[in-house]
Amino acid sequence: MGMNLEADKTSTAVATLGKPASIRAQTANLRAYWLGWGGEIGTDLPVYRSGLRHPLLNGVLRVQHQSAEAALAEAGRRLAGVPYVWWVGPDSRPGLADELVALGANRMSRLPLMAVDLARVPAEEPPPGLTIRQVTSRADLIDYADVCAEAFAIPDDQIGGFVEAEAADRSAYSYNVRFVGRVAGRAVATSALSISHGVAGIYWVATRAEHRGRGIGRAVTTAALLAGRERGLRIGTLQASGLGEPVYRRIGFQTVGHCEHLSPA
């Protein structure tokens, strides 16, 4: 009976990506990235607070030991005055999301936690007319923030704060590399690589609406992944939106878990 060696290699890689140790590293990468926006990595209830008026930019990252009631009360104190989101993923204790909902929280979305073997990510030419460069100047960072703000509905009056937060040194938790894709000199897409816990975390993948469907999102994601591979990393990880999930699957990402977003009670 013949063997499909490629299929066997793929299944082995997926099994490795989904092992508990790998998932722990992936969720630790997620926490390290967001704690760079303003938080304390050693607390039992890791919370980040940028102070900006956007729920993604303030949040609760994990609950392991506290009761849901106690966690809600503490989060309410520490995040008072800003919109915020609860992340409930494989690093939180089982049943937490249901407990929070029973106390009045609202389910917002369920995001696949996805991973890819970086050795299997193909290096591809970007679509015609697209150039992708690492962010190296303040002008680049402003372009990066402008694309992110449009894609993630960050209010115009918060973009300046977003730029300042991105410009701050957050290397205590992770090392971040940002990319901007341009067409005819205009910034149209972004991605970010966040390195921590031996993992290449991918964040802020965005493409302006009028440029979608051309392979640009895939190209900027691949650029960040390859930058991780060049730095010796073996696993890429991200949390996928509904719009991005098909793109990531075409790159080779596989679902290894899920993260829920909940709004506070």
C-alpha cells in the first residue's frame, strides 16, 4: 500500500504545532505582545491598558485562578474609564467564557488560534506594483498607523496616540518588527512580527478595502513570517478574523485552538 509522504509530513507538522507546549508558547506570545501596550507580565490577572479609546487596545488577557466574579471586579478597577476586551483562550481555565457570560459579559467573536511551520512558508513574489518595506522611520510609522486605523476602526482622534504607543520601546516583553505595503507610493497594507517565547507572532495584518482580493494581505503576512524564519524561529502564530482566515490557510496555517473576545458586563 503506497504512502503519501507529503500528507504525512503535513499531519506531523500540524500535530507538533498543536502540542500543549507549542500552544503555551503561542498564547504567551499573544500576552507578551499586548502587555507591551501597558501592563505587568507577572500578575495573576494580566491586564494591558494603553489608555486609547478602542477596546482592542485595552484588555484582560487570561484568568487562571480567580473566580469570574473577582476577575470582573479587578478588571473593572484596573480598566476603569477605557473600553476593553476580554481574551479567553487556551491559557485561561476551562469554562471561563460561560462564567463571564452568566455574569453579564457579551460574546463578541470567536477567533481561530492558528499556527504554521515556518519552514513550509513559501517565499513568493509580491503582487505586481506592491512593495513591502520594514518600518524604519516616523513617517513609515504614521503610514502604518493610518492603515491600521482604517482597517480596525480606530477613531481619528486616537491615531496620534497609536503612533506614540507604537514608537515607545516595548522590548521588555517582545521584539517587534512592522511592515508597510505600498502601491504607487501609497501605504495600503500592514503587518507586524512580534518575537517572544521562541515564536513569531503576527499582528495588525490589514489591507485597505479598495485593495483587497489582490493577494496583498497574503504578501504582507508572508513578509512578516519570513522575517521570523530569518531570525531562526520555527513557529508562526496568529488569531484570525473571518476575513483573514482563508488567506492564512492558503499560506499554510492550521487551527490549533480558539480565542474568544468578550465585552465586559
